[in-house]
Amino acid sequence: MNIAPTPWQTGRTISRAVYAADETPICICDSMGEATAAQEANHARLIAAAPDLLAALRALLPYAENEAHALQELRDSEAAEAEAEAAWQAVEHALEIIERATATS
């Protein structure tokens, strides 16, 4: 998780945003580094759901790969070519997410 300073104002102090590995903001912290209770609850909910989301992504990946193969074989126009390329990019992105999620630090 990356912590980067931001120019956001909470009304009393300048905040910092906490970002996930993909640069998605997770929460905004006050100058002491403390998130609000709602942000902490949201973060805990996301962390609790992560194993199930990872399992679902792994389960869907073979179907996405089969679809990408089928689209690649049926490339008969520029639109079909673009669709096949987008399918492979989605598969590659899913594999990157799985790799990041399962990497040991």
C-alpha cells in the first residue's frame, strides 16, 4: 500500500490518501494518519471480501481465455480484431491482478 500526500482539505487539517497497489484511493487520513471510522469499516469490508473476489476471478479466468481464443480465431474485420485484442488484454490484466494478490512480500 502506498501513502502519498494530497492537497485535500478535511476542514481542519490537510489529509493524505492511502492508495492500493493499482493506485486506487482506499481512504483519506488526517494529518495524524488516522482514517475515519467509516473509511476503516469500508477498508475492513474490502479486505474481508478479497479472498472471495480472488477465487471468483480465478474461476472465471478459464472461460475468459476460451472466449479470447474463440475471438482470435474469428477475426474477420477490424472490429473483430479489436474485440479479440481487448479480450486478451482483459485476460492479461486478470493474471496480473492474481499475481499481485498472491505475491509474498
